[in-house]
Amino acid sequence: MASNNHPLQSTKISTKPLKQQIDVVAEFHAHRIHPERIAYRTGIDIELITALINGDSHQQLFKFLLARHRKIRREQRLKNSRRIKGIGQAVLQEQIEKDYQAPL
């Protein structure tokens, strides 16, 4: 018999300290993962996630952590792009820079 439970109803609850939860949300958001998916994968309350992303909670800390994770992601992507040679590498690096400059 099929279950009528919504996937988010059976999520785990995060036991991490608040600062660590904010860091996790910033990292996932830097990778452009949707808030519902962040909540499902981490157990962090969806209300906290949306408040952080909307700038309604812990604004300075979240902005700082988000900027740090975006920079790390950009550096990782640029490093990985070096495996490709020629025009493909240049095109990929240009796209990485565009993604980095684009607002989340």
C-alpha cells in the first residue's frame, strides 16, 4: 500500500548548534540547493532556512558565511576546469565567473 506521507514529514531533526546550522545552510545555499531540500537533507527547520536566506535572521553571520562558501565553490570549480583544455576551458571559466557574480 502506498504511503501518503510527504517526504518532508519524515525528515530528521538537526542537533547541531545554531552557528553550525547557519554555516550548513550557507554552504548548501552557495551550491544553489532549494530550501526545502536543505531542510530534508540536514534536518534544519525550514523556517530558519527561509529566514536566513531572506535576511530576516542572523543577517551578518549568514552573509559572511555565504560569501566564504561561494568563494570556496568558485575556487573548486576553477580548479576542476583546468582539466579541460583550449576553448572549452575558457568557456567554462567564463561561465563560472558569471555564476559567481550572479546573485543567489
